[in-house]
Amino acid sequence: MRQEGHLQVFDLILETRSPVFIGVGKSYTKKEYLFDPRNNIVSFLDERLFFAYLAEHNLADAYEGYILQGTSRNLRDFLLNVCRVPQAEINRWTRCRINAGDALDDLHTLKEIQRFIRNGNDQIYVPGSSIKGALRTVLLKAMLLQTPPKNPDGNLPFDRYGSFEETYFHTLSLKRDRNQIVQTGNPLNSILQGVRISDSLPVPDSALCLTRKIDEFLDDHYNQINICRECIKPGTAIRCTITLDQSVLQGKITKESIEDAIAAVSAYYQETVTSRYPHGSNYMNSRTILLGGGVGFQSKTVTDAYYGTDALEITSKVLDKAFRKHNHWKDPSIGISPRALKETDFNDAAYPYGVCEVFIR
């Protein structure tokens, strides 16, 4: 830790215990990457070198026809067997190679691959806003677990879901222009203004893998979803910094309180959710949080901590209204809602998505 006046600057390290996905909203189609089934490797091309070669060797029209036609032929097959491009030339265009894990095989149609976010230098990284969002949920859920909100009559305030943020976070009184004061209860008064997290250092392409989306159910059966994601693989260190501005926080959020919140929420999640599934609690401990896409409803919301014993019924109604065909109205009889745990697999091992062990130093 480095003390700079009222600023406390810590190294924040997230070690991935399972695949982590931070999407950018774009995908590679099966005609935009090469899959080598023998070595189980996916290759992505440098488009500048690739298109320069096509133009130089009069292959642009052939490639346009390939893109437009509804063929099942993949790009690797097209380049090697139709265009007769030497493998050495394809290697020269390749900008990165990724372990395909269990996500792809040569016996089925190749899938679209959801892309991981990259910076302006085409490097994989994790935005500080993603990490802060995950920690915000952890801090808020820990506060709710410790001190559940109540109305004057002692009942949970079902009619004001979301207002608890005013109580727990919007607690500052800020001076504005002409000495006017913005009162508490306004989003401008969020105490989280005192918590700043940097974007991570670049993560090398060698730390990437491909994963598929899997739903695991309580009876140990699985539903494999036709989605493939570019992920940071288990065992990777994501490095950034977290700055606590104690002139704002006034000791209400500290390194120790963040660590305590992580431990409390991780234990609660394992007890109420993952322990009920055969592979759910694997890789989780008192330092773990869930980060990124695909981690599931319970880890992205505070509904369970807010509503307590009524959370199951309320969640099932919300999900049933949003996803009619999934019959979430049945969830209360099953005893959990949503009833599927979001998982993936990599190198023949099952993982929940997004598990990261947090170290603040």
C-alpha cells in the first residue's frame, strides 16, 4: 500500500480460478477464424496482411463469393483446399492462437465466438469499471446481509426496491455552486466516488481460451448452449490498482471492510446457491468474487439478500414474466430460482464462470 495524503493506493490482483468473460458485443463468425482440430487451436488473422495477400493473388472475388454463399466450409478448409494458400503464408498472417479447450470440434458446425474486450492497441484487458461494478454488488449485498432494510412496520419495503442504495451508498453531502448543498439520497452523493479502480494491465493472448456455455441443473443434468466465448483462462493474474480516497470515505470503506464483504458474500453464495450443484462450489473460497459475463442472476443482483425468505417467490415471478417459455413459475416447487447454474468447461474440467480470487496489497 502507498499512502499519498488522504489517498490509499493498493495493488489489486485478481487470480482467475475459472474462465472469465468480459464481452465487447461482437463475435467472430466461423468464416473469420481458423480451427485446427489436430492441435485443437483457433487462429485469428491479421486482416491487413490477409486482405493484401488476397488482392495480390487475385483471390478477392473468390473470398467474396465464399463469404456470401451459404456453405458449411470453414475458412481453414477454404484457404488450404480451394485457394491453395501455403500453410506457411497463413502462419505469417496469424496474429494470435488460442486453445479451443472443449468448445469446438471438427464433427459439428463451428460456432460464432463472442469476443473479449480489447484496448486501442488490440490487447486483452479488464476494465476497471467491470471490477468496480462487481465489488459494488459485493459491498451492497454484504451491507444488506448485515442490516436488512425495514419499513417502520417492520416489513421489508417491497414497493421501493432500489431505494436501499440511498441508505447505504448515497450518504455524502456535497457543496455545489453558490454554496448550495446537494442533500443525501442523491446519486451524486454516492460514497463510491471515493473508490477508484484502474483498468488492468494488458493480458497476453496466450492467457486466452475458448469456452462453451452450459446450464447445470439440480438433478445433475446439463444443457449445452450453442454459445462460444473468448475467455481469460484459469490461473491468470489480472493486475490493476485500487485507490481509496479517505477524504470521501472517512473510514467507512477500507481494505479490511472490502475483504470482509468479499468473505461474507462468497460464503452466502456458496451456502445458498453453489453448494446445491455437483460442481458449483469448486474453486470458490473466502477471497473469491464473480466477475464478468455468464456468472448468473444471483451474483449480479442483491434480490436474495434484500428480500430474504421471500426472494425465491419474487425472483421466480420476475423471471417468469421476462422469460415466459422457461416456466420459472415452477421454481418455488424446486426450491431455487433461477434453477440453472451457469457453467462452462475447459480441458475436461467443469467450472462456474467468472471466479476470481482477490488480493489487495
